[in-house]
Amino acid sequence: MIRFGPAGLGGAKEAVHSLEEYHKKGISACEIAFTYGVYLKEEDAVEIGKAAKSLGIKLSIHAPYWINLNSAERRKVEESRKRILDCCKIGSLLGAYLVVFHPGYYGKMGKEETYQNIKREIINIVKEIKKRGWKINIAAETTGKVNVFGSVDEILRLVNETGCSFCIDILEKFKSHGDIHIHFSGIEYGEKGEKRHIITPESEIKELLKNLQKNVSKSKEITIINESPNPLGDSIKAIRIFKKI
Ligand SMILES: [Zn+2]
């Protein structure tokens, strides 16, 4: 099954209404963006979670951008860890299944040292989630930026060695690994890789869907979150294209 949905749900007050509107349009996934912090209160999370469940909308979370599990400063690593765990806590109240996060930066460290530091922190976070009994996993996101940790191979290695999940924009190497969570947008590339998100071209949606149909077994659940400047409109566009192919 393939679920489509936008990145972003909006404020707590209109969230339930937005989910109802999404449902009417065929949306069955939504990623709540805690980009600048966890903005939902616990009681709101419970209510939104109930609504999403009854509407058949699968929720995920995007953790704040200020995360670096490889900072040379211990305090910054602790803060990053706390931000991820705060997302997991509210996420478990929402009934969300995944917290997507950007693991960190190389800084002045080498690639292997960076990998080992990030791996250690992720193992600790996964342990903490289990200890608290939260039914949620964290998903390290691949990056299209060359100077940022998170190449496809680095993320794949983390998935294999820590039990964390993944969020990808490239499918090939991950297809044997459980359910699949994809971020999707139109992307403009510059010299250093990904430059900015643009409206998703129809041709790219078609290409992604054909690729999924060809490569991923039907028994898997695939969640496609659109992160373009018009995530709802592009999700609806993707649903329309999906029905045709
Ligand atoms: Zn992201």
C-alpha cells in the first residue's frame, strides 16, 4: 500500500479540522513538522492522535533542525538527544510511528569517527525509547548535501547496526528493509548538492511511483511525504497520478 501526505499539519487549533479535510482528499499520511521545536501540548497530541487514527491517517514527525549528534561540545549532543526524545514522547501520544531527524555534521571529524559517534548516540536513544515503552522509532534521514553526514551508505549502515529506521529519497539499496518512509519534493540542485525545494514536477512523481511499483513488494507499506512549497497540493497531484498508473 502507498500512502500519500503532506509535510506539515499546522497549529493545534486547526489540526483536527485539517486532518478531516486531508481525509476527504484521499490523504492517508501526514508529517508533523517540529522544525523549530515541539509546538504541541500533550493534551492536543492525544486529541490529534485520536482523530488521525479514526480517519486512517498515519502520522510521523520531523524533528527540529537543530540537531547534531556529532557535535564536539557534549552539551550540544545532549540537547540534540533531548530534542529527539521530546519528539518521541509527544509522538507516542500522537500515535505517530516515526520521528525523522537529520543526524548531524562531520565538523572537523573524519567520516568514520563521525559515524561511530552518531551510531553510539542513536543506540542510546533507541534504548531509551524501549525503556519508556514508547511505540515509535526514529528514522535517520539521508541528505543530498555533500558536507553533511547522511549519505545513503551511511544511513544504511546505521539501520543495520542500530535498529533505527530511515527516511530516504533514494530507494534502490533500502528496498529489503521493512516499511519505507520517503520524503519527496521537487529539488533544485547546486554545486554543493541540494539547493532548495520546488513544486514537484509531474514527471518526477511518475518516475518515483513507477520505480516503487517495479522495485518494492506490494506487501510493504510505503509512506510518501511531500515537502515541496505546496505539500498538500502536490500530495493530491501524486494521488491523482497514482490512480492512473
Ligand atoms: Zn528532513
